Amino acid sequence: MPSPDDRNQKGHTVRATTVQTIKGIMLVNISTCAWATNMIIGRYLRAQIGPITLTAARYAVASLVFVLLLSRRPAEERRPGADTKLLALMALTGVILFAPALYFGLRFTTAINGTLINGLGPLLTAGFAAWLIHEPFLGRQIVGSIAALAGVAVLLLGGGAAAAGASLVNPGDLLIVLAVLFWALYSVAVRKVVKHRSPVSATGLSMFIGLPVLVVAAVIECMSVPVLWSPALIGTIVYLGVVPAAIGFLSWNAGIKYLGAGGAMVFYNTLPLYGALFGFLFLGETLGPAHLAGGALILAGGLVSAISRPSTKASTQAE
């Protein structure tokens, strides 16, 4: 029989795992909530600023935030070191490619369609994580992913796309599918980097690497797509840089460290839920039974997947 010390140690491990799971769930939900506002704002700004210029501007603001955060970190946290290639992959997929593809897509499709399509992310990330970094993908995670995807389907068929009159071959929808693919690859790269580097360092350095490319591309874009500058646009860009970009990325990467890439990405399915809610609250869009049923399936799928993580990951501590 196990000794009292063994039972106490096992109970402590279970409690620690549960606390870390709850922290991870909270962090990734902060991110998806922030990114849902990014979708709505990105659609709203489509006639005022080009997609690449908007991306460069928001990451310029976010980079200033991370300069301040990293200034208080150890010197090794401010250098890419052995993680240069993985940080460059994060910059390519999550900074340079993801947001422009998203904003380009939002020029042709609706914000609610954009959030709904993002529900494809968990299956893509879990597949890439299992294939590229051999991250476990348990039976309950499969069930959770199916439930969450079913929730997205309910939203898509009964709560958004049909009402918006979107075509199945809408180029905007296809661009957002491509953006989700980039984001799935980004999440897998994050999983590797945050094993031995803080989320602050990983997020900030990847932005610093990607920003110069975006600035050059934005200058070229402005020659054909001029920006209609206004105080309101500047304030909105500041918000996009601080909340969806800085806080959203930081919370997401910290959540991945707790939940793993596959576990965190299932909660990416809450983005369609938040998008539907914000559309109802701020844009006057209809929130019907399909949104409620789909949202319940999304949340249930995320909980099943996250709680089923292997306990061995509990030893990984977020910084």
C-alpha cells in the first residue's frame, strides 16, 4: 500500500495539475476574447487602411510594449540564442503571414464568418503538433476537438454564414482558412520555444524579427492603398497593438505552456463564440439558438480536451 507521504505527494501533484490547467484555460480565453475584437475592428477598418499597413502599425505598438517588458528581463531573455530558427518560424507564421492574410480575408468576408472559420484551428494545430513535435493526442482530446468542431458547424450553418449570405467559395473565407493554417504552425513553434524561454521573451523577439519585413511591405502597400489617417484610426491602432497583439499573444503563448499546443488550440474555438457575442452586443447582429448551442459545444469540447492533458506536462512552469 502507498505510504501517507506518497498519497500526499500524489494529491499535491493532482492539485498542481488542476491549477495549471485552470490558469491555461483563463489565459487562452483572454487571448481569444481579445482576438475576437480584432476581427470586428479589422473588418470595420477595411476602407481606411491596407491590411499590411494595419498589421505593421499594430505590431509596432506591440513591440514598444515588449521592449518595456523585456528591459526588466535577464540578458539571455533578450537574445535569440539557440532559438533563432524557431523564433524566425514564429515571426514568419504568426507575425508576417497570419495577420495580413486575416485582414485581407476580412476585406471580402464578414467579421462573423472570420471568427467562425477560425474554429478549424484546433484540428490543424493538434495534427501538426502530433506530426511535427510528437505531442500526445489522447482519445478525450479527439472527442473534445470533434465536439468543438461540431459547435463551430452549428454556428456556421445556423448562426452566421447563412445569414450573411456568404458563398462557400468566397475568397475572403479561403484567405482566413489560410490564416488559420499559419496560426496552427505558429502555435506548434511556440510549444517548442516556451519549454526553455519565457512567453514574454518568445513573443517579443518573434515580433522584433517580423516587424522590419512588415514595415517594408507596408511602405510598398501605401503607394497603392493610401491610409485615411484620423485620431480615431490612431487610437484604434494603439488598442490593436496593446490588447489583441501584445496582451493577446502573451496570454496565448503562456497558455500553450500550460496546456500544450493541441490543448490550447481547442480553446481557440471560443473565438467564434466571442465573435458572435460581440456582434450581438456591439453591431446589433442577431444572437439565436444556434449561437447558444454552438457556444456550449465549443466550451465543452475545450474543457474535455484541456482536462485530459497528460500530467507530465504539469511540471512545466510559466514565467
